[in-house]
Amino acid sequence: MAKERNAEESRNRIITAAEEIFADKGLDGARVDEIAAAAQINKRMIYHYFGGKEELYIEVMRNNYNKILETLHRANIRGNALNKVTQFIKNYFYFLAENEKFVRLIHWEALHGGRYSRQILTDISKAIMPELMQLLEEGVQEGSIRENLDIRHLIISINAINMMYFSRQDVFDFMWEQEQDVTAPKALEERLQHILDFTFNGILNHKAMEG
């Protein structure tokens, strides 16, 4: 048992160190020696646990995507479909707010054509899609969500308006002209409310709700 705990601790230290370095330098710029030094571990253990740098990078990405999956599961709360959609978006938004390294990792992935994320997201999609489809269907049955929404475009749109705020905040913060830090709690809540308003304006069954 002690040996297993030590192995798990070592793996976690490697993943934590690797996440930081991959986020800063990308896969190509990161070195195994550097990761080993940051994790305070012999670099041979990286090859022992993960096989190599690319495999370790994929594990770092998988670890982050699994955390996002957990946000969906935590959003599966009691209540109507709109409450669940609200909670899911809120959980995802604050996951990004609290995980700057993941935002930077996605930036590196985009620069490299998403070739590694694609290996992971097929399984992630299979795990999450039925739950999202069921959630939309609940909303349709309740009369709160309009019919014939394309789940693929909805996922892309929700991801885009959340991710862009964090991945391009240095570009767009001039719009506030030092009025406030765009990552301050007040600014985050304002942005979240805009995202919710924007999303619901697109998915709500306005006619049924007005009736």
C-alpha cells in the first residue's frame, strides 16, 4: 500500500510540474529534464510512468478534460433544465477562471492543430454527449428550450464565448481602460451574466415562455 501511495504521489508531482511547463512552453518547448527537476524526481521515472514526453502531455490534457467532465456531473442538480444549464455554464466559466494553465494549454493545442486533444475528445464526447442531449430534451419537454437546436453548434458557441474571455483578456482589457481588473470577482460575475443572457436568448423557447 505504501509503495502504491508513493507511486501515485510521484505521478501527481510529475503531472503538476508538466502542466506548468507545457502551459508556458508548449509540447515542443518543454524538456523532460526540466519537468523532472520541477517535480524533484529522477527523469527515468517519467519514462517509467508515462513512456515519454508526448504521452505525458496527453495525460496532462486528459487530466484537465476529465476535470471539465466533473463540472457537468456537478451541474446535474435537481431542478428544471434551465437551472442545470445555468449551473453547467457557471461551473465551466469558473473552471476556466481558476485554471489559467488549461487555457494556455488549449492555446498551444490550437497552434498545433489540436492533434493531441483530438485523441482524447472522442472518448470525452461519447461520455458527455448523451447527458447534454438528455438535458436539451428535458428543456424541450418543459417548454423552456426551443426545438431543433444543433447540439454541436451549441457546444462550440458556449465554449467560444467562455474561452475567449480568458484566452484573449490581455487583448481586450483596453476596453475597460483600467476601470477594473477583468479577472476581479465583480468583472467575472458581469461577464458570466452576459454569457448566460446571450446563451439563453439563443436557446429559449420565447413563444412558449411568453404564453
